[in-house]
Amino acid sequence: MSSVELRKVDKHYAGYHALKAIDLTIEKGEFVVMVGPSGCGKSTLLKTIAGLETINSGQVVINGRDVTKEEPGDRGIAMVFQSYALYPHMTVAENMGFGLRMANRPKAEIDAAVKRAAQILRLEEQLDKRPKQLSGGQRQRVAIGRAITRSPEVFLFDEPLSNLDAALRTQMRVELSGLHAQLGSTMVYVTHDQIEAMTMADRIVVLNKGRVEQVGSPLELYANPANIFVAGFLGAPRMNFIEAQIETVNAAGVTLTATGIPALAFGGIDAGGVSPGDAVTVGIRPEHLRVLERANPGQASFPGQVRLVEHLGRETVLYLDASPLQATNSDSGTGNFTVQLNKVSPINIGAQLTAGFETADAYLFGPDGRTLTPRKPVPAT
Amino acid sequence: MYPRPIPEDAKIQRALYVGGVTLVVALWLLPLLAVMLTSIRSNEELMAGNYWGWPQKFSLIENYTAVFEQTAMLRFFLNSLLITIPSVIGVLILSTLTGFVLSRYPFRGSNLIFALFVGGNFLPAQVMMIPVRDLMVRLGLYDTIYALIVFHIAFQTGFATLFMRNFIAALPGELFQAARAEGASPAQILRHVVVPLVRPALAALAILTFTFIWNDYFWAIVLTQSDAVKPVTAGLNNLRGEWTSAWNIVSAATIFVALPPVVMFFLMQKHFISGLTMGAVKG
């Protein structure tokens, strides 16, 4: 049975269409991460599941029960907030037992639940402290503990790690994944951090402008983005995009041209989708670009000059100016191409080199942004 | 544009500044000092015209005993307490409720209601004198302490609502969402989350309204007549009539009357805990 089901959920704020007919099914015990840029509606969607936001139309079903009109406290959910939202005048134990206390549960039951949550989260030493005496990581653990004590059907996390520093974030990420394995509960997690999404999720939901762009496992989404938005959103450094035009279309595939690069041929394209003259976009992930000894005829390649080198130890990221060929919509805001080499490289700023890629590794996006290239194999896990 | 600190090495400016501030403070405190001095002088000395000089004879005990033995001040004092304490409690309860609803549960017309609460403060009290007196006469409350209690609660709640609404609106919104998500009802949120967190505001508001109501003279003379219900402010005026020449007794009574707001301040002081919401949200 599904744990959470959203059916045609629609929400308007004054004059603003925040959620557009969202359909989503989350299975029991699943860890689903919702990602998207600021203002895409991911937090609104989470609060809709929680019942903190009302919806204009559609249904929210939790554990087979239609809870669209129910109060948050009756939905069997527990929520963890970005700002922790701990009650400052209560001790850690009182904070964690708050929900049960409000439900007038017997004291022994509350104490047992608090003790159990404190054990899971290693907070036994902190139970009598106030939130202000705790570090950021401990505060977030208390907030999670407060959720655990109520034994909810569904945990909702609203960017819970974004106030923590990088080291703590990694630690909490691992702890949360461990917690999910231990409790086996359904968890819905909102973040703008794609590393959190890729590492923690069973499935990722990519949202954009109040719409679900794609749902799938992290590697599936990475290998087979449904459209140009998902392709650009997942992956750091970001995918390189080249604007091109369809030259010919035939049964074998398409050829296309772009300023500054020899004609490219893509096989396996559904010829019905495009016609000659259409503006399309080619996408190449930075790790699929290679530095070539020399330009090979028959392989897609282009010359350029290195503008910036980032040595990350394990890998090297080059920013390549390939004028007149321009990368559009790039992270750096320039027309430079991002090349990721999986080793330390002696290349310096100003070096002239040739970058190349296999068209089999590249993606082709149609005029409407949909992916035209055939499915790529997803690495087995 | 803005006052800037005077540099340490500008000796003359600093001296002028300190001198100026001292002068202003002295001027400000002069009437109070005069009352205090008068309250410990003997009547003969005042008759002889020694208003500002060092008292030749200290009549502190005599004067203050006289206040209780020869005047009805104790009665007035009790009346004031009977009027002020229920009024303050009423104002605090009502304004916490209105402030909570107006800041956290907006509904159609809630802004209008809030505007009415705020706008009422701008109405000069004198405008309402005759209608309010009339109302109290018809309600049968005229010349009872209830007239003053009802009026003060109604009148002070306007300002208090503005105060509490803004304070509660400034609490982190996620605290309320968290409480809701945990199944707390609005009443439970009010009791377990809002009230503990607005304690400093309630303390400040208690002092303010206590002082307002305690010091009110206008409504005291508009709504009461008999000595049995008069509060201290109206009672002090009585004193002047009976003891025209006994300024030392009037001064002693004045000091006595001025004490409760000061005591109130010290009682409430421990609730002014800064940064009570620290640790609620990030930071």
C-alpha cells in the first residue's frame, strides 16, 4: 500500500500558481527527496502533505486515508524544520515529549518514548538542557527526536541540514540515512542540495515552477534526464549545453550544426519529433569531455583556451573558452565549457587544447526541452 | 544627523555635555525633590516660607502617620488596588487572546478589527466623557469600582492588543507550525508555547497598564463620587480641600501614592529576560 499519495494537488497563492496538478505516489518505507530551485514549490508541497498549507483542489491520501481536510496533528505525520523550531523555554526532554503531552498520553509512555528517541539520537546526556545550550547539530537531532517520539507514519523534512556547516551536514546526512534504515518509516525530504538528494534518496522528485519534472532513482535521473531542466539541475559541475540546429533528419538519426564545431550526428533519434531547421540543444556532462592529443576526424571535438583551472585534489576542473563555440546556460555565467578530469592534471591557465566527446555520451534536447536521445544504460548498484 | 559619541580627548565638549545632562536631570527631578522635601517638613516651617532650604526639624514619621490617621488615604489606596489589579489582569488576558488571534489566525476582516483596536487609541478621552458616564449610569455601575474596572479594561485593551499582536507576530512562525504539526490545538499552543514566550512582554505591559490605571485621575472623577469608591488620585484632591494649608501631609500622601508603580517595576523586573527565544531557531 502506498504511504503518501497526492492526486491532482493544486494550490494558488494570491495570483500565483504555486502547485500545478501534482500527482505523486510514495511507497511505504521509501525515502523520497524533493529537489528544485528556490521557489519551485518543494517546501509548499511538503507543507501540503503536512497539512500546514491548504490546497485549492486535489486530494492528499496518507496510509489509504483521505486527509485533505484534516488537521496536521491528525495526519500521522511529523515534521522537522530547517530552523529546528525548538521550544526555547522547554528542556530537550520536554521538547521531545511535547506532542505526546499535548495528546494527554500517560507520563510513563512519554518518558519511554523520549528515552528511546534520545538513545537513537545519542542525546541521553542532553535531556535536561535547554535548546540554547546545544550546538546546531544537537538542536537538529532534538528536532528529529521530537518527530520520532510520536511514531508517525511519515516523516517530513524541510531542508533540515541547510543551517549546519559542511562537516556536520555530511555527518547528519549519514545519520539520517542510518535512521531511515533503522526505523524503516516513510520519509519525505526537501532540499536544494543535490548531493543530499543523490546520496540519501530512494527516489528523487525534481520540481520546477510548481510542476513535477521527473521522478526516479538518483542514478536513473542522472543517466536519463527526461528534459533539459532535470539534466541541468542534477550534476555538479553542471552539464554543458550547446545550442544547435537540425540539419538533416533520416531513419538513422539526425545531423546538426552549431557555430564553431563540425557537424554532429546523433543516432537513434525518433525522427517524428523534429524536422530540419529546428533549434535543439546538445548536452554533455563535464566528465564526458576529454582533453585530446589532437583532433580526430570523425569525433566531435573543438579547440579552446583554458581560462581557469580548479585543482580539487582527486579531480581537476577546467573552464575552457572555445569561442566561437559557446556553452549556454552555464554555472559560471560565461560561455566557457566545464571539463572535469578524474586526476590531477598539469594543465595551466592559458593552455590551448582540444576537447572532444562521444556523441553516445551526449544528450539532445528538442525545441520544447524534452530529451530526444535514446535511453542510456543506468549503472547497476 | 545622528548623535555621535564625543571623543575622549575633547575635554571641553565632554565637560559641557556632562554638565548639560546633569542640569536637565536636575530640572527634571526638581518637582519630585520638592515633594519629597515637603513631605518631611513640619507645617510651621512651610508657613514660615522655608520651601527649598534644609529642613530644621524632620517630621517624617509625624507626616506619614498623619496620612493614615487623619485622612481616608488608606481607604482610597485600597480602592485603587481593587480597581487597578483586576483591570491589569483583565487587560493582560484579553490582549493576549486578541493579539494571538490577530497575529496568527488571520480571517476576513481581521485587519479591520485590528485597525479599530489601534484607532481607538487616538480618540481623546474627553470626547467619551459624557457617553461613558451616561452608559455607566444606565448600567447601574456609576459610582462603583466596577465602572472604573470595566472602562479601564475596555480602554487599555486597545493599546495592549497592538503591543501583544506585534510581539506574538515577531515570534518565529515555524514554532507555531511545529506545534500544529504535533497536534497541539490553538488553545494548547497559546498556553504552552505563546504564553511562556511572551512573558517579558506581559511583564512590560503589566507595568505600563498598572501605571496608566493607577495614575488615572480623569476617569476617577468622572465615574466616581463617594469616598467609598474613589481611588487615590481623586482622593488626593479631596485632601487638598480638607487640609488646604497642610502641604506636608499632601506631599507625604503623594509619595505614598507614587510607590506602587515603583514596587510593581521591581516585582516585574525579573521577567525581563533578554533573548528568551534564543535557541528556538538557528543561530
